[in-house]
Amino acid sequence: MRLFALVLCGLLLAGVQAWHLGWRPPMQWNPWAPLDVRQPPNLLTAWKLSRLRDDPALCQQTLRTSGMRYREQADSSPGADCPLSNVWRVQSGAQTRLSSSFLASCPLAVAYALFEIHGLQPAAQRAFGQPVTQVDHVGSFACRNVYHRQQGRRSQHATANALDISGFRLEDGQRIVLARDWQGNGAKAQFLREVRDAACVSFNTVLGPDYNAAHANHFHLDMGPWRACR
């Protein structure tokens, strides 16, 4: 322990000296620099995403690096059943169309961009040698409890902090649908599993067909407080 403490102190002193001499870490490794969606995720990404939740200005600065089309939404009334603040309407991905636009909290919107650029499109190129051109989804914001129960905690959908993706369309027109293509060992099933694993890098919670019957036809992706990759 004493040796470890000495080494740590030495590193801190070296870092302070380097800082005074003008050295600065690369932007992607600077914890105070805004998140650049074009850079691959690293150990600081989750923390930078969390900073966006209550900072619309920082959110907008980050979204400008995403390549997505989006529009800022006005905050809802505090008296609403499911009040929304710092939410954005995502109209298209960086490189994809959407089956329809969706409402998203800032962390969800940015996580979606990271997922598309660094997870989804590389997986499609490896599996099929072509990009995904459209993402099909079945909604984001819904003012409801988990599993539509009368009692219980609110779903992450109730704060536009979750998105349910049901399938993808490739450049050549092929459709990949979770309800149909998840099972088996074919190229589409393998692609969907790779996409699920890639989503776990960007989102806090990813639930799919292996989790339960309620998710048999979609990936549930959210930025809630719990981490799960199922």
C-alpha cells in the first residue's frame, strides 16, 4: 500500500508539472471537454453522457458533432403527469433514416448517435458489406408505468429516456426484423446479436428477446440509472 501511494503521488506530481508546462490531454481524454460523438467511446464517455442530462447548452454543443437532424423541444409544464425537460426530437440519424422521428432526453439522443456511428454501422459492414439506411422503431416517449402496470414505478419511456428498436433496413432493401430474425444462426441473427452487444456500450440498459417475452420483437434501449445487457 505504501509503495502504491508513493507511485500515485509521483504520477500526480508529474501530471501537475506537465500541466504547468503546457501539456494537455487529447480532447477525448479530457474529462471537462465536451463529448465529441465522432470519437469512439472510452472510459470517460458514460460520465460525459451523464453531464448532459441537466445542461441543454452542453447538450446542443455535443449534438452538433453527431451528424443527426434534431430539433429542440420546449419543456413541458411541471404539473404534467410526465414532465419533460431538456428533450429533443430526433428526426434522422447520422447516416440513417428513421421510421418516424422520436422524442429523446439529451443523454438518449447522444447515446443513439454513438450507437449508430460506432456500433450499428460497423456491424452491418462486417455482416453484409453495406450500411443500414433505416432504423425502424416502435416509440420512445410514453407516459406510463413499467409494463403498463396500474401501480409501480414509472418506465424510462415516461421521461423520453428510452427507445424501442424493432428492425433495420439495408442499402439493398433487405429488412431485418427482430420478431422474425432473432432466432437461429443465420447472418441476420448473428448481426442482431452483434448489434445488441454494441448497444450495451452506448446505453445503460439494453433488453432484447433473450430477456423476456415482452421484448420478443424489439430492443429496449435506455439511459436510466441501472446497467443491464440482456
